[in-house]
Amino acid sequence: MRKENRKSIPESMADQVKAVVGRTQEETGKLKDALVQESEKLRDQTLKLASETVQEVKEQVEEVRGILGGVRGKATDTLDHLEQIFEDRVSRALKQLGVPTRDDLQGIAQRLEEINEQLGALVKDRQTTAMTTRAVEQDDLKLINGIGPVLEGKLNTAGICSYRQIALLTDADIDHLESEIIHFSGRIRRDEWVAQAREFHARKYGEAL
């Protein structure tokens, strides 16, 4: 009886150990599955929270950018306005002091340019007229008594190159020539340039003026 009892005791303990190990493995498996599920839930919640946080941060950044853009635009408009006010005040101060402003100088420069263009056109017209006159009638004015090489040169410069032109001089023309061109008062009338020019023209061209 004692030997049988000794054999049955170890077998009974082994069964108990096996049963405990089995239950332990089963509980461990359940615990592992539970941990895996909790881990997946935690991961999903973390990803969702992170996504929401990133989106919120993006929205806040865009809002800040919009605010900064508006502030920058207002600052630029303000600076432009202040600059215009400053220029206007400086312009008024310069006018009060009698100093020409930039706009005044630009207007003067434009006016000078227009005058230069007009003078250039006038000179060109006179040169063209003189050249045309010389091409049509180029007479030897030195044949007229009282006209030497110097006076002939002055008359030619003034555009007078023919007997016809001298023969048709009016009193106003004579006064102008004597005061502005030849600088000899009374010379033309005293030497009778007009009458001599008519005579030379008639001889050369067969035409009475």
C-alpha cells in the first residue's frame, strides 16, 4: 500500500503542474491578444490625433500668413501715402522759396527742346530758301555801286543774291538791311541800290521790274 501511495503522489503532482502550466499559457495568450488589441487601438488614436493636430497647425499657419500679408499690404500703402505727402510738402516749400521743382525743370526742359526744334526748322527753311534763290538767280552784286565783296557776303548770308531781290526792296526792307545786315545807315538810298539793281536785271534778263 505504501508503494502504490508513493507512485500515485508524483503522478498527481505532475497532473497539477501540467494543469497550472496549461492555464498559465492560456491566460498568457489571452493577455497577449488583449495587449495587441489595445496597442492597435492606441496606435489608431495616436495617428488620428496627430493628423488632426497637423491639420489644425496648417490652418493656423495659413491664418497667420493671411494676417501678415494684410499687414504688409497696409504698411506698403501707408509708406506710399507718406512718401506722396512728403513730396507734396517739399514741392510746396520749394515753390514758396522760388526754387523750381522737378516737374518745373522737366517742363522747362521740354519747352527748350520744342524751341530748339522750332529754331532748327526755321534755320533749315532759311537755308533751303537761300539755296533755292541762289540756284534760280545768282547775280554779281558787286557791279552795283556801293556794294563791295564784304557787303555782298553779308547780303548773300541774309539770302539776298540777285538783282531782283534788291530791285524789289521796300522802305521797311531797306531800314532792316541797313540796321541789321550791312550796318550802314542811309547807304542803300544814297547809292541808289534799287535803281541800279533794276537796270542790271533788265540788261541781264530782259525784264523790267
